[in-house]
Amino acid sequence: MSVYLDHAATTPLRPEARDAWLAAHEVLGNPSSIHGAGQAARRLLEDARERVAEVLGCQPIEVVLTSGGTEAINLALKGLWWSREDSADTVVLPDGEHHATLDTVAWLARAEHARVRPVGVNPLGRIPVPDFAAALPGAALATALVANNEVGTVQDAACLARAAAETGVPLHLDAVSALGQIAVDFADWRGSGNDPGGLVALSVSAHKVGGPVGVGAAVISRHARLTALQHGGGQQRGLRAGTQDAAGAAAFAAAAVAAEIERDRETARLEGLRRRLVRGILAAVPTARLLGDPEDRLPGNAHVLFPGAAGETLLFLLDMAGISVSTGSACQAGVAEPSHVVLALGLDDRAARSVLRMTLGRTSTDDDVDAVLAALPSAYERAVASGARSAGGS
């Protein structure tokens, strides 16, 4: 039996997205061409943009289609940095952000001499809004996750956006992990102001909701000042030049709409599966500990600390039993380093190397939970024994 519990890394392609993707490839034409074939492709593209915008709570013109969440984050952060009009040189960066954000900000610090103003998270992985607000005055821009991709804690996006608006600081929100899991509403979080500060950018990715890999979007407010990363055609308000992927957009729209339609029902179902999974884990391994907010978290996320067992060893043993889990963000897969998110929670290096992230999705079942709970006790005992032998030989 094969059990897949790494839906936060990527989730299976939805039939609706596959069908939309294939059907769109039958439409011949470049959306930028003015002849009939080109305009047919354009209509397909813009219909998809409108449907994505409806899910995200923004205007279609604000949806800039990208190659995925990482490009969207880079466009938002670098674009905001390069377009600043004053001498502000600071980026407000909460601890525990995704590496797409961390690495982009690190590049800005290294190549553009940006100063980084960190904001700590509490032991549940939550960004304290008063601390975030206190860090904003004088900053060039700020960024934050809507929901932590590792421990699953959901942030107060509306309050973070309000704090940014009150100080006039442009804010980017990373909603890659949140889309399809919780309500994402750009306009509601932004409010009614026309100021270029506050929430001005938001990033999402198709493959997290059952769309194809290689498609995503940056929502860029009509009121934002943003410099493009690439040039060469003037498409998408000049913010992302190049021939637009109409088929990818159609598939993304189909997946996003399907995920939104079933979101409430799936949230309840996944929360039930997650609670049963966590209860079973804690019964089998009483020293184990659920990290992140126990309630206000992504519905399918179970991020667990297994004391005395190396997460990589436990992952390998479960994989041998046909169960796919992760030790953290897939973007850092293959890198033997402690989880920076767990360290941000205030735990030590040993704990940060002893965690597993199990994430359920729309294909997850009770049988999957049963399989994990059956395989875990033996895998944990072997992982602990392996760690003891390694320590004894060092």
C-alpha cells in the first residue's frame, strides 16, 4: 500500500485541471496576436484570469501570472525594493518564513545592501501583530506568510495588513500554503485605501491546489509601485513580459475554483483525519509533541517532534514502509540541516532535526491514517536505536 502524506509539497493534479489544460492546448494562437486565433487564446487566458481573481478576492487586472510561487515572491519583493522612492533601506522579515522569501531577502541584503529587521514568532509559530507593527516604521517593505508552510500555524493576515497600511509600508503576503486551505481575500485584507502602502502583493501557486507545476500568480495591487523582473513585451501591465501560458492559466483556474468550492467540506474532513492521526501518534509515542498552533492551523497539517529520533531516519523508515512524509519544506529537500522554523519556535538544534511534517490532502483517507499509525511505532523504535548507536560510536 502506498500512502502519500506530503500534500503541502505538492498535491495530485485534479481531473478538472487536467481536462482544462488539455482542452486549452487545442486552442491555437498566441494571446498577444491580434488575429482571430490569437484573440481566441486571449479570451481563454482572460477568462482564466477572471476566475483566479474571483477566488483570490482581487480584480483580474491585478493577477500577474507567473511560473509559480517562487517567481511570484521574487517579483513582489525585488519589484517593491527597486521601485521605492525614498531612502528607506529596511525589509521587515518575520522568523520562520519560507526559503523562497528568506533567500530573496538574503539576496537583497547581499546585492542591494538592504537591512533586514527580523520579527520573532511565538512558540506556536505565530507572528505577534504588535511586534510586527513596531518593526514597520521607516521600512521599505515587509513580508509575511499567511500560514506557516512547515508547522501550519495560520497568521492574522488582516491585522498584519492593517498594521502595514497604518504605517504606509508596502506589504507582501505569501499565501502559497494557504490557498485552498483557508479563505484568501486580497481586497478584504487590503481594505479600501488607494495608498501604495499596506497590502500590495500576494503570491500563490497552482500545484498546491491540484493545478500543474510551473504555474502561479502574484496579485499586484493597481495602486502599487513595482519594478518588473523581466522585460520584452509589455504583457501583464508590463510586470511580466513574455508569451503568456493560456493553458496553464486555464488549468490553474479550474483547480483553484474546484478547491474553493469544496474548501469548507474538505476543511472539516481533513481536520477530522488530522486529529485522529495526531491522537494516534501521541498514543503510540507519548513523548511526541505536536508543533504549531493546536487549533488555528492548516486543516491537514500535522507537524510532530519525535524526541530521540532523527527526522531523516524516521522519514526513510516510513518511506520503506510505503509512506511518504517530509521533514520540512520540499524546497530544502536533500539538505541535511535543522528546520529553521523549529529553531524560530525557540527549540534547540536537536529538536529541529527530530521533526516530521505529515500533510493530508483531498486524496487522503482513513486507511492512510491507519497505515501510518501501524507503521510508526516500529519505525520510531528503530530510529531511536539508530540514533543511540550513532551517538555511541561518535
